[in-house]
Amino acid sequence: MATRTETALRPSSVGRPDSSYAVAAGLYVAVVVAPMVVLGLSGITSSAAVLYLSLLGAIAGVAAIAGWAVSRSQGLAVTIGRAVLAWLLPIIPFAWVVGVFGAAVVGWGPPDIAFVLTVIGTGGGAFLGIILLGMSRSRYTEAVLSETVELAQWEARLPQRWRYVAIAGMVVTGILGISGLIAEFAFGIDWAGWFYWLIFFWSLFAGVENPRTFRVTEAGLAVGRPLQHRFKPWAALTGYTVTDDALVLQTTAWWRPAYRSDRDDIENLDTVVASLESVFDAHR
């Protein structure tokens, strides 16, 4: 069944991206690319008004073109959501930081506006990249679930101790990010502003108290949050364990964290365990 599901999800079989996805993708491309137009234009004029209007115009124009191209691309959202390297979407905008500050290090003095454009391209691009990543994975998951059979389902939060760890991570990254901005603008400590980027890691811990929905299907495991759904084929999971406080699903990749569910939140634990045992036995 898993093999047939993967075969069915060819780009031509899942249709074109919906309008909301096309808009998000167009804005993502625009925020990352449009500042380059303004950076080039800054060599011709230093008028703040001209550069500001140019930035707005470039963002609108690139977003319209990129959004239209995405809307015409058959199966693009599902293809990106299935790709292993989809996580690069929020990482690519940091090329602005590497490029501008790298140029400064080697002796090329970028214009003052380059630093403003870096904040726009990196900050806005990373934010939109996170959104686009979630949308891509959700659409891939929806496509797979429409082609497979569900065996079990449960809702659960992270085990309590892991929730405490995540909350601590939110507090630390939030405090460091805000403190960095205060240190830079109030006390003139330029390097402290770099701590601002830690705020983006805060999003990794957001919603830690909210339960996730897990679906055991013949093709793999679907994990759903309010704004994002992910799908992992059984080949990406090695097995499961049941401890005193958690149901843990281990992944094959060492850098990917296991999926942990608070055992007390699972109402039908016996049914869930039986379903997991059957699918892992079938895929060994």
C-alpha cells in the first residue's frame, strides 16, 4: 500500500497549488529577491524616498510574477513538502547576512542601506520561509492521507518534562533576543544585535502546550498541529517504546528528535500500540 501511495503522488496527480499557497510563495520569493534590486539601485541614487518606493514596487512586482508562476506549477506544493531539503526554505534568506557582512569583512564597504535590506531579506524571508515550509508539508500530508488507510489516531502533548524544557527554551531565546536589541540601540553595543536572530528559534518551541494529532496509516505516520501537518513513511521510523510517562516513536535519522506523546493523554493506548506493532512488523 505504501508503494502505491508514493507512486500516486506524482505532480500531475495532485493538481496546482491553491491561491493561498501561491501568495505565500510569491511573497517569500519577493522578500528575498526584491532587496537586491534596491541594493543595485542604491549605486545610482541615495534618495531615501526613491529607494523606499523602489523596494515596495520590486516586492509587489516579484511577488506577482513568482506567485503566478507557482500557481501554474503542477504539484509544486506537494513536491516541496515531500523533499528532504524543504527545511532550507527558512535558511536560504540568511544568505543576505553571509553576503553583506562577508563583503564587509573582505574590505568591500556596502552602502548603509545594505544593512536595512539585510534585516528585511533575512528576517522577512525566514518568517515567510517557516510559513511556506509548514504549508508545503501540510499539503503533502493531505495528499498522502487521501490515498491511504488510517489504522489508529490519538491526540497528545509532549511529556511533562519535555514541555518544561521547551518552555525554558522559549524564555531563554526570548530574553536573549530582546536583550540584544536593547543593548544595541540603548547602549550602542553593535554585536549584541545579533542575539535578535535567536527570536526565530523561539518559534521552534511555540505551542508546546498544545496537543498534536497522530495518525497511524498503512503508508506512514501523520503528525498534525493547528497550522502544520507532517507525514513520515514507516521507512523513516525505526520503532516505538512505551515508558512510564510517554509513547516514543524513534526516527532513523540521528539528528531528528523522536516523536513523544504524554501517555496520560492517550485514551486508547492499547489500540494504538497494537496498530503500531502491526505496521512495524509489516515493514521489518
